[in-house]
Amino acid sequence: LNPGQNAVTLRLATPLGNGTYQLQAKDLADCSGQTATTTPFDFLFINIEAAGEFDILINEFMADPNPSAGLPEVEWIELYNRSNKWIDLQTLSISDDSGNPKALSAYLLAPDSFLVLCTPVNAPLMRAFTTRILAVPSLPSLNDDGDVIVLSDANGLVIDRVNYDKSWHTKPSAK
């Protein structure tokens, strides 16, 4: 560290893997010669990777929340990260058949984990069922009788796509 600098650059022989590490600074002195005691610093390193096709799935969704079947009467979309990657959702967008993608906010989706997308006004209602919620201000409204939900990246690569139809939930006795 040179005088006037407040950063240290570490050059590692091998890249860090995901996990918790401890950094120790020893025999550091300021410009006046004051020596600091050895202080360990624990930190978590996460290698954030780009989502590829089918890394994240549109796992469940509620397009027609009435009747509610015990859930809040709100629309939501559940994502599942089936990969071994940590993925920042701010690199992705969600759209419906209107084709107008809505950017997602920053959120690190861990490997093998789920997350519910809903509007900010509906987030408090969904918290009774899960704490893993990302409020999306302009979440596309899903058509009750059928629509297309598309999760894509900034380059337009489709990560997952679901084309649903009202008949998916028609009871056999109702035919």
C-alpha cells in the first residue's frame, strides 16, 4: 500500500471458489509508523455467473388467482435455479405475450433455490407463504385464459418459456 492509497490489490495463484475465507493483515503500519494489530477479516466470495438456457425455470405461476385455493388472490411467478450457478437476476427480464420485457432487480439467486416474483403491492400478501420474494414494479399481467411467460437475458436469449392455456386447470368432470 502506497502513501495516500486506501486499497490493497491481492493477486492469487488460483481463483477463489464459492465459500467463506479469512484474510489477515499482519505488521501493517501507517505513515506515522503506528503498527496495527493482526486482525482477521472473514468474507464470503460468490462467483456470479450468467444464466444459460434452462438454468432458471419458470416453475409455477398463478395467472387466475380467483378462487384462491388458500393462497392470496394475486398473480405471481415462481422461478427455480436448477443450476449450480449463482445468478444475478438484474441481468434478466420477464415478459408475457405482449413481448415487452420488464427488467428484474438485483437479486442473487442461489443454486437449487426458488424465488417468487410479484408486484410490490402484493409482496406483503405473499410473505405469509415465502420470504424469497422479488417485487417487480412492472410485472406483466398474466391472462387468465392463456399467455406466454418468457424469462430472457439482455441479449434476448430465452432462459425459459412457458406457453400456458386455461385447459391446464380444467377439472375432468367440468367437460
